[in-house]
Amino acid sequence: MLGVHVAELLEPLPGVAEALDVVAGFDTALSHGFARLTDEHTAALANLAAATGGSPLGPAIAEAVAKLSAGSIGPEELSALAGGRAALLGAVHDALLDRVDSAMGRGRAAWEQPEPAHTPHNLAVGSRAWLQEVAITGWRGVDHDLVSAADQTVEALLAEPALRRLAVLLDGLTAELRASCPIATMDRLPARRWADLWARALLLSWRTGGFAETTPVSGRLLPLGVDVHEHGTAVQVQLYALLETAAGEARRVRISVAAAKVDTIVGPAIWQLFTDHPQLMKAIAERLSLDVDGMPMTVGGDLIWTDESARLGASADPFATARVGLAGALAPAVPPLDRDPVHVCEPVLLEGYKVKDGAIELDGRRLAIELDRLPTCGPLTPAAVNSSSTCLGLLRWDAGQWSLRPLAVRKKAKGVEVDVHGGEWACGPTDPKVVKAQAKSGDAVAVLRERAGRLLRK
């Protein structure tokens, strides 16, 4: 349980605000464009060089800043700056996780996988050239012509398995930029987000493949809760769980399954996109354990899910699992490129709190609740969270503060304790009102599949 450690967790970390200020200064310069650096932007780049001066990246970043200030902007210099920015955010990420592990007495595996050797690839060179042009122009100068210039590169990257991560990232970035054009007229830029994507793409362009090694694992999987990431054209379900291995070790793991969709598929209909994973969906909906055998697991703790390698087990209460097993479960190591504060997602159990004005009040401290991120495909609503006294959720850190993203809550209804889980409708809604509304509006997934089949038959 997190409760007794809230005060320790929420205590400000020294150096974090200063590191984020340096990153924000770099992002402002990138938004403006490196071809038109002002004294303020030059000072921001110098701050980045100073902040990383004591690291192995220090000399390369200092040289890159000097060249940019003199008007020389090449992909190597930009990559050094992207690496420096990622290193600062990585240091913040590590400090935050250290604070979480210390506050809750958790253990974490160390990252031991070696850096893969870089194999030059012409397509990656092309992507760096486009990212360089974006950096020279700045976000405010991006127009349809510049975005379209990446189309052929993205198409070619998508056809190359070794560069698939870079391809998907660039595809998403160009889609956002295209939808935002003309960017010059935007009132507010998502400068941090776009800089994150730009820097990550540059760093990925120096790799082919990435950390793809997996280890087969077997044991009993105990679900904790489901986080749903929904967009207009895609949806991803992430199940956080504990894995009790045959050797008696408990590990924290995550299972991610995704599906393409159209923007008319919303709400409970989303679960119909995951019918290829019936065992997983049944375990989520009915809160059952799963026995897995030889399931591949990455060093970052992600299980590569296949229903064929799992079978349903006995009932497993996620609240009991968290209360008994969460503190002693070994947390996974974090891959280098994922060491960013935005990726902090730590499963926690909170009990005996009160909810007031969108925050949990516990031990005299307030922890913001992400009520706007509750899944639309389940019964977990703001009203359920506000009336709860026990919450199983993800501890996150963004915009300089900690917050909680609920996965499940326990509340009292007519004097009886009731559990509400975000993945409760994974096998179909159980609320009669929702079932009736779905029947009235029709089955969007079935209609679209029928139309697609008709087109294919033609």
C-alpha cells in the first residue's frame, strides 16, 4: 500500500526543475528553428552543453553547440543534441523511479543488455535528412510541402522490418504535423511532445532493430488492471500484472495488444476488435489468473502475447494481488530510450483516502487523479472514482507533478462494497442500460466488417 509513504513520495526532488528548464529551453529553440537562433536560443543550447558537460556526451554536445552557433547544422550535431536532451530526461526519469522504489520499498532489475552495434542504412540516412530540415525550419515554419517531403521515406521505412519502430514514429509525427498545418497560425504548440518525437526519431535512426531479444517465461499470471490508449485510428490495451514464475520469483510484467480502427468505433465496441485474444479478454473481464508456458518476455518486462501459450486459471482478485504481492515483485529494467518521465507508470494500491476537487487526500497530502484518462469502454467513471476509498492505479509523473491514473476502484453502494474495473466489459458490457443503447445504435464493428467483406468479394 502506498498510503504511509505519500509524504516521502511527493517531496520535491533536487535538480529536477533545473533539468527540465534546460530541456524546455532547447525545445523553444527547436520550435523557432536552428537557422534563426537568437541570443536567447544560443544561451539555451549553451545551458544544455553545460548541464551535460560532466557526462561522456559532454565533448560532442559542446562541439555541436559551437557549430550550430556558427551556422553549421549537420545530422551528427543534431543527433548529439538529441542525445543530450534524452540524457537529461533520462536522469530525471531515473531519479523519479529511485524515489518511488525508495518510498515503497521495491526492488528493480538492472539493465544489462549491451548496446547493439550500429549498421548504417540508407533509409535511416534519408530520415535524418528530413529531421534536419525540420530542425532548421522550426515547427512554426513547417508547411504541407515539408511534411509531404517525408512521405516516400516513411513508406520505404515501413517496408523494412529492421526500421519499423522508426517508421511508425515518423508516420505518426508527420500525421500530426499534417493535421496541424498551417502550424504558423496555431495559438499554442505542443513543443515538448513534438521535440520528444523528433529527438527519439533521430536517435532511432542510428539503430537497426533495437532490443529485440526475449526470454521464454512460464508461471502464473495475476492481472492487476488495464490501461486503454485510444486514438481515432488505433487502440491499445495494456494489462499490468504480476508473474509468479516456477522458480518462486514474482515479477511485474505488462501485456500490450493493439488493433487498428476507425473513429466511429468507440466505447464498449472497442473490445470487439480483440476477439483474436479470447483467453486474455476473458481473464481481464472475469478477473481470472492465467497459466503461461514459454511466453516470450523482453528485458523491459513486456510479454509478447499469444493466446496459444496461456490457459485460464482460478479467480484472482486484483486488489488482493496488489496488497499481497506488489511490494515484493521485482520491477523490470527500463530500456535506455524509454527513460523519460512521461513513461513512468508504476502500479500502486491506495486505501483509506478521500477524494476532493479531483485529487486524493491522504496523509495530509494531495495526489491529482487523471479523471480525463478513464477508459470510455468500461464502467470506471469519474463518479465511481470520486465515491471510492480504495484505488488500484498507475502512479505517473508529468508537467512537474505526480498523478494517479485509476485502473480499478472499490466503493460502497447501498452499504455494500463494490469493485469497478476499467476492463470489466472486455467480453461485452454488463450494464443493462449500455447493452440496450448498443442494441439500439447497432453493432458498428459488425457493420464495418460486413462492408469490408463485400468490397473484398467484389
